[in-house]
Amino acid sequence: MARRSASRLPPIVRQTLRRAALAAAVIAAVVIGRHPQLATWAVGSSLPTQAVVRNVIDGDTIELATGQHVRYIGIDTPEVRRKTETGWRYEPQPYALAAKEFNQRYVEGKTIRLVYDVQTHDKYQRLLAYVYVPAPDGADTHADPEQGTHGGEWFVNAQLVWHGYAKLLTIPPNVQYTELFKRRQREAREAGRGLWSR
């Protein structure tokens, strides 16, 4: 039996196929709008696991050399800017600049390792990741399965919390290191570091 070309199909069949394709496209757009983490899957692109940091936006957000923005999972640092009706206004909260400077010192211009949890993008299409960098000189550099570090690495998210520049911010389903961040925050508070200074 010979296959019919699409142009030889009866008009009613061609119209039905066009409507089905349009309906599938609309459904995909709605699903991706409600679940932006599916956008990567939908377009078939892969998530970077290593990248160079072009710019540090603030204590918990960076820009990669590719132009992609990365928001650190599980933590929240004070804001450097505030959104207004007309745009962004430079208005640093207490410790915002210290958190940004700490982040710059360890990641800007460096190659980082990115690890993802369940949700890979937020509603602003930023990548959501745990970030690892080569450990600074003199830092403890052993592999630590609890933190997901390989030998010679530093877990930036956890370091920001431990140094008192960030607080725990748990947003399910990304909860892999919640208990670790709780411990690091308790340690920072007990030591009076950064945000917890007396």
C-alpha cells in the first residue's frame, strides 16, 4: 500500500491535523508558562555543569559568560537594589555589599561547577543551582559527601551562610541541602558573624 503525501490527504483530514498541531503548541505554551523549569526540556537544551562567571550581581545571583543568570539555591542574601515602579534603584540593605563582595572574591572570573536540584529554573528563567569553586588557599579542601564537594572545592551557597552573609531560604522542591544550611546558619548565629553580629 503506497503512502499518501500530506497534500493528497482529504481536506478534512489536513484541517484536523493542523488543529491538533495548534492545540499541542498551545498546551505546551501553557504548561511551560506554569512550570518554567520544563522550558529547558521543551527546547532540548542542556544545563551547564561548568561555566565562567562574568559578573556578580549580588550575594546570591551571578551572570555566566554565556549571559545566563544563576540564582543560588537554598539561601537569600540582603538586596543591593530595590525594584520600583520605574525600574531598579540602588539601595543596599545592611550587609548587601559585604555579601556581594564575598561572592565576587570567590567566584567572579572563575570557572565554577553547577549542580541542580529538582527545579532548574525560577519564574524569571534564571538557573537555580548549587555553586562550587576551587577552594581558596589554606581552606579545608577534602571531599565532603554531605556538601557534595570534590577534593579542592568550596560550596559557595553553604559558605555564604556560614560566614553570616546569607540566611536559609527553602523553596520546595529544591531542598537537598536544607539541613546543612540550617546547621551553617545556627553556627553563624552562635558565632555572631555577619548578619548575626551583635
